[in-house]
Amino acid sequence: MNASASLVTAGCINAKTTIPAAARIESKPSGRPPHARKPAWPGALLRMTRAAVRVEMPPSFAHCWLLSHLDSLREKLPNVDIRINAQGSHLQGDRTPFPQLADAPADVQIVYGDSDIWEDRASWLISEVLQPYCAPALLRKHAIEKPEQLVRTMLISTAQNVVSWDEWLNLQGVEIVDSAIGSVQMDPSHLAIRAARNGIGVILESSVLVAKDVEAGSLVPIFSNRTCPGLGYWVYTPSAHGLRPSVAAVRDWLKQVTALAPDPSTP
């Protein structure tokens, strides 16, 4: 046989195509019967054979709470395909529920709101209180023993918080002089929290969102006895697929983990 060989493949290589003999790869039997060979399906195709559980939640809840609990979720439900969407939606912004739909955008939604809206259609997960927090270094730099001394610092606010700095200071009996207060607004909340952690200023934030930072010591509450009640987080099943065992398992995991959180109203 000469140094080249002709290869004919319909639709791919014509009869005049030649390849060097050294480049030819001979097919060898695998030694396994055909019925015992594992099909070479790509992972994406395998995942399509089971229904994913679509979970939607507010961006800051995902960033501040979910990320620190992902290991627990995967350990509890290793065989459940979970798709998390934390881009936010008008459902979160309006805080008003939709009826259950077969084509709902998520199977499980964590929503933020009060009991007047959600009590009859969702399950309560965790409540919050709002109070000032800052980095320990900032507290060492500025002696803050009374609420009126907060005006010496940069006050960081978030538009979606249910209590504003003006409202909180007013509740503490502090007269507000606009020219004497330095402030910056940062949205969503996890940006404001990071800024406070970096020593930029003081935040008025949810106990739920700062819990891990307080536990780690990167944020400290300034006035633990001057909290304001906030709203709460609820788990809602907008999809008609809510009775699927995998959906119920995710919902149950959320309830179990949040049940372990301490009561935020206890200093």
C-alpha cells in the first residue's frame, strides 16, 4: 500500500481526498458488548431529563443570606437541579402577589413584604429589625454614644428600606439640619452594606441582611436598644408546579434554615 489512502465520506470528504497513512486512526473494539457501553450524553442533555426548581429572590437577600447557606442547600438536596434568579422583578418591587400560574417565572419566590399582603398566600420565613451599623474602625474613630452624634459621620441610605434615616432620627428626637448631614444613597442594600463594612459610613439596615457581617465582627450595631420593626421575608409558590416533590423540598429547606435564626427583637 502506498503512503496515502483514499477516504470517501458522503457529504464530508470526496473521493479525491487523501490523507497520509501515518495520520489514519484505526478503530479498535472496546472489548465491551454494545449493550454495556455508557452513552456519551453531554451533561446539559442529562439535566434536561429532570425538571429544575426555579427560585427567585431579591438581589440583596441572595447576596447577603443565600450565598452563606449554599453549602447547606447542596448538602441537603444534592440531586435537585436548582436555578436561582436574583435579578429582581416587579413582583418584588410592587410587593403584590400574582395568582398561581402554570407559566409563572419561578416555582419558589422569596418575597419581601408585610403580613397584610402575604399572610394568606405565603409562608413566613424570617422577620427583621432596622438599626444603625458600622465598621468597628469607624466607631473607634468617631465616638458615637448618642443618636445626635451620627450627623458627624457619612449616613448611607437605601431607597427601598422601609425606614429612612430622617424617620429614624426623628423617632430618636434628633433635629435634622440638612446642611449638617453628609449622606449617600446606594442601591441595592448589599452595596450599602459593603460600603459600611469598608468604613465609608453608617447604614440603617435589616438585621437579616447584616447577620453574617455582625457574626464575623466586620459590622457592629451602634444602638442595639433603638431598633425599628421592619417587614419580613416570605416564601411563595407562584407556579402551579408547587406540588412537585423537588419544589416542596426546596421550600421546606428554606423554612428549616430560617427557623434557626435568632429573634431579631432580642438585643
